[in-house]
Amino acid sequence: MKVRLASKRDVATDICEFEWVSIDGSPLPPFTAGAHIDVHVSDVLVRQYSLCNAPSETHRYCVGVLRDPASRGGSVGMHALAVGAMLEISAPRNHFPLAEHAEHSILLAGGIGVTPILCMAEALSASDASFEVHYCTREPARMGFRERFARDDLAAKTHLYFDNEGGRADLDAILAQPCGGKHLYVCGPAGFIDAVVSRAAAARWPEGNVHREYFAAPGQTDADDDKPFQVKLLSSGRVIDVKAGETLVAALAAQGVDVQTSCEQGVCGTCLTRVVDGTPDHRDVYLTDEERAANDQMLPCCSRSKSAMLVLDL
Ligand code: FES
């Protein structure tokens, strides 16, 4: 759907909040806390951004974007947009939903990972649920949405940590007492998420109670390690060669088989495909460890094959 940039404001150093509204003033599709939209920043750039306004609002979508010159162009392109700009977005999708009926929720945000976490905290607060927020940034100037965290209902439950003041979060203490009714949510840079997830595993959190949302895939495996393999299409029996250094979706597209993609980094889940036979070499950050171990689905935008042949439900 096409939307218009109604406003744009700085909320912290290098972080800007963008407010999108429908072109004709009609209500936007509803969403739940943790949802994201795909933003077509340009003809060739699609990026996922978490919604950070209240899910009860249908007149706008707000996203917070960190300007990252080292990114592949999405955040720089977003920051260059002027109020009034019109572009395409997807309807909201939620791969990071709050668990229903949790006894207690621990929300952990690193840097710009705060956007879905803020939305979740406000949703939990609105339903009088038990929760706590831990928000880690490099320095106070990089803390976004300060005024919303300062509200009475969030301030008492929010713990702030600033690296430049030596205020590291004590993950072992925060994660010390897992139980079946407690859920953990983490969003931020890959290193931050990995640290939290590994500390949670060490503290014996049930995997199903640990929820994570990546913004970008951690470092990809060196393409020099890639091996060629073949993929067989279940529908037609056609066999297609995938060369070393070529992605599976690119090999398929070259043979006229289109798989819908968005992030092309194994983050968003758009290209999720069922695996009928063979063993994928999972390189995404979308599937859980359990889902990966089942080897019955994969993200062909980034993942490859450990077996000589993969049979896919295409
Ligand atoms: Fe996003 Fe494949 S396109 S996971």
C-alpha cells in the first residue's frame, strides 16, 4: 500500500522517528506489539522496521530508524526522505509477538532494538501485565523515546544502562530465575542478542520462552566456503544447479522460478520454503534452533545445502 510521510523528528543521536499515514486518510490495517512493516525505501531497497506507536492507533504507523552509514543503504535512504514523500509499504506482520498469558515478561533492548520493545512495554502496561524493561545504549544521547520511558507506568519498570558510564546490564542476574510462565524478549544488534540468548541458555531458560528479533543478519559465512549443490523442484521434478558463490534464490530466478524475497539476509522470513528432502545449511537468523534442527524448512535467500541435493516444495 502507498503511504505518505506525515512527520519526521529526531529522537536521539542518529535516530529519527518517521510517521506514515495513508494517502486518502483511510484507516491503516491493525497490528500487534512487535510487528514490523516492509518499507520500499527505493525501487531496489526494501527494509523491515518495527512499529513503535500504540497498536490501538489505526491512523498512522511510526518507525524509529538509526542512521548507519555502514548499512547497505536503507537507513541512509530513509533519513534522506522529506516530509510529504510517498512510498510503498507492506501490511504489518508480526514474527515477534508477545506470548499470551505470560506471568512475567522481561524485555531487553540494545540500541535501536528499542522500537519493538517500547511498543511491547506500552502494550503490557496497558493490560496491567507484569513486566520489566532493560534498555542498553552507548550513551544517554543515543537513548531514543526518552519521554515515553519517563511516563509513570514505564519509569518504575525500566532500567537504563549506558556503556560510557560503565553501566553494563548484569545479564546473569536479570536472567537468573527462569520459569515456565516467564518470557524473555530481546532485540538489538546481533552481538547483543547472541549474548542474551547464550546467557539465557546457560541459565536454562526454555527455548520456547526466549524470543528474539534481529535487524540484520550477523556476519555471513565466507563465500569461499560455499560448495555447489543441486535443488529439485517438487512440482515439476526439475533439477537446478546452484553454483558456489551464487544464492539459491538467484539460481532459481535465473531459471524462471521466482521466490518472493524482502530482506535477502535471512531476517524477515518472507522466502520461507518447505524442505522435502536433503539437509539445508541454515544461515538465517529467523528460524529457532528447534526449527533449524527439524530441517523441514529453510530461507533460500541466504541458506545453502549440506547435502548434494535439496528437494524443495516449489
Ligand atoms: Fe528475508 Fe529470505 S527474504 S528471510
